[in-house]
Amino acid sequence: MTSTGSVAETARAAPVPESPDQGVKSDIAPDKVIGRSERNIAAWRSYLPEDCVAAMIAMGWDEST
């Protein structure tokens, strides 16, 4: 996978909720969201730098992807 922009540019391009109440809405059971989040984070940590993973978590990507 290649990217034309930096991680910072990519992070700025993603919409970020104004408040936690505006986060990603889902009809998926909470335990499934947690499990998916844990799997996403573990996978990302296997090939991405920790600061990148931290930014992705801060933006809620662990729950929305």
C-alpha cells in the first residue's frame, strides 16, 4: 500500500467528532465492538509505529474500521 501524504495529513483528512456523543453510531453489540477494536489495534501494532496507532485510536478508527 502506498500513500501520497504523510500520516499527519491523512489524520487531518478524517472527520473527527466534535464530542464523544457525536462518535460513530453502530447497531453492533458492545462486546463485538470491543473485540473488533482489540483485533484492529493488535493488527496495527504489528506493522505501524506506536504514535500512528495512538492517533488512530484517538480518532476512533479502532471501533469504526
